[in-house]
Amino acid sequence: MTFSIAPFYMTDENLHHFRRWVKKPSDCVINALELLGVLQATPADLMRIAVGDSGLSAPKIEETFAYVYPTIRWRFFRYTDIHTLENFCIQGLQPSHVIFCGYNKQGFRHVFLIGKTNTGKVVLIDPQANLFCDLENSDCFENIQDAEEYYILQGTMTTQQQQQLEKIQKQLQNQKQMQTHTQQKQMQL
């Protein structure tokens, strides 16, 4: 069984409509899941309350992805060189896609998304730290450098499964749009 980087389709709408109403110090995984369209706003906030300040471990993250995408096996792969992470992002990432990443800095574990914009810029997306920045900028890059370990979520995917993953993501995003639209109409009443 071969694992490969799991790129997730990301829309501008997911970025523009993201709001963290309940803020917790260890909600980085929940933020990423909400940005990917896996969680809607209200369940994400409820999850933040339930998780509290403890965050989610790598096995729990893998279990979450296995629940949402059951035909794919998921695993965080560990790297000690940030250049490995850079190479995956620059060479293998398509525009409008992100990868689910993390690091361990002196025992502090954190996840974030790295994506490629439609114009080809590689960006760091980290709502917990209020960051959406160009990784070619040294001020942005310093937020993820100097970690002892880096993690990239990988899955066992065929081309067909990758297409199925994108289809499921688009369905989740459409559901989120419909929920947002319904909530806006209810607020108008």
C-alpha cells in the first residue's frame, strides 16, 4: 500500500466565510477541518467547546479523516527537514489545493494548511494564529521554520479515489453554502 500527499480542494468562499466564534488555544485541527468544508460552523464551534484546551492527537486526526473518507487509509508522515515540506508544496501542489500539515516545536504540536493560490503563490493558512500569508515572505516563513519535526497528512489514493475525494469535498462545501444561505434568510426574517 502506497501513501501519497493528499491535496484538498479549497475555495475562496471557504476562506472568506470562515469565522471562529468560539476560540480555543488548541483548535487548529478544527479550524483546518472547517476550512476544508468537513465541518460546518456550528458543529465546529461545538467541537471546540467539547475538545476544550487539549486539542486532538495525530491518531485522532487520522481517525477523523478515516470517518469522513472511509475508502482511504490516512497517516501523518514525519519529516525532520522543512525543505521536504517545501518541495511537496512547490512541486506537487496544484492551484486551489491545500495540504494538511503540522509541526512539533519543543513539544508544542500544531497543524495548519499550506496551499497554492490560483496565481501559483504558496501560502500558509493558519486561523489560530490569524495567518494567511505568502510563504516566500520571510516574515511568514518564520512561523513554521525551526521545528524539530514536520508532519504531512498522506492517504492511500488511486486517481479515482482522488477524484472521489474532490467530489465529496465539493458536496460538503455545497452543503455549507446552503446552510449559510438558509441562516442568512432566517436572520432576515
